[in-house]
Amino acid sequence: MQPHGRIVVGVDGSAPARAAVRWAARLAGLTGGPLEAVAVWDFPCLYGEHGLVPPVLDGFGAERRAAAVLAETAGLATAAADLAVPLRRHLKAGRPGPALVAAATGADLLVLGNRGHSTPPDAPLGTVAQYCLHHAPCPVVIVREP
């Protein structure tokens, strides 16, 4: 079988994102295409009475958590695919929507969970999924948690 194009999957450790990783890994196993997992982290900032207040940094805890999610992703992808799926992992800093859209440049498919950590449970799609649907340079698959 001739390998097909690159599949990019956004990961954040949420149950819908884990379902997206399993779905993307199975597709990559069937098509022979490469799979790339992307985790994005950012510094949370708050607005106070004197303007933007940077958070107390916990030694780049957000970056460490995103790296841990990427490490977990490799195990999920291997378990989900019947064939050995080569997985490339990318850790990016910035806002998730724009970072995932940039990572999907040149990809054949972007796969996301229907909502992540910061979206209310009754929302059909999260803000990142909506952003990617409108701005991605390739088709987007939204995987709902079973």
C-alpha cells in the first residue's frame, strides 16, 4: 500500500482528544500515512484592576503538562492502530487554534476532539474546534467521545 498524506491530531489530555488520537491512529494505520500529534500550551493571564496581570509562574508547569500529554499520546496511538504507526510529536507555545491551523499546513487531515477542558459539557464544539473548522488549510474531522 502506498502511504497517503500526513494526519495531524490535536491533543490536550481530555477524553474527546484521546478519542481523536485513537481515531487518527487507526486511520494512519490503514492508509500508511504519518501521524503527528500536536499539544499546545500557553501562559494563562488574568485581567485585574490595573490591566494585564501575568500569573505566578510555576516553572513552566503548562509546558510540562502539555509534554506529559504528548508522552501519553504515543501509547494511545500504538494501542489503537493494528499496524505500527510512526508518530511525530510536537509541543507548541501559543493559542491552540492558530497553532493547530499552522501545524496542519500541508497536511491532508486535521483531527480534533469535539471539546476540551475549558468548554462547558453541554457545548457541541469547543472554541478551538470551531476556530480550526473555519481556518484550517485542510479537511477537519471532529471526533466525539464515545
